[in-house]
Amino acid sequence: LDEDIDLPYSCMSGLCTACMGKCLSGKVEMGDQDGLSEKEVKNGYVLTCVGRPAAAGTVIEID
């Protein structure tokens, strides 16, 4: 959002999962991931409203 990239979001706190995407490459650091199950996190899903890219070339797919 800070970079003017049009991403879906609603609550901006990581609970509603409107912003859920899958990290295809790179790394995303999330301070709060309460909206995701352990399985979703293990499978690479992230919440873009609370996540920040932590590696150059990070790619996130949004459904």
C-alpha cells in the first residue's frame, strides 16, 4: 500500500484475510498472522496488509 500497488485489503490487521496471497519466491516477514492457519503459513500464504517483503525479487500471487 505504501508503494501505491493496488492490493485487496479490508481490516489492515491480518484478521479478515481479504489480502491473502501466496509467496511464490523470496520471503515475506509478517508481524501478525492470526488470520492464517498453520497449514496456510506452511504452504506459503501471506497477508499483504501485515507482511513486508524481506528479500529482493519477492513475488506474491493474489487470487
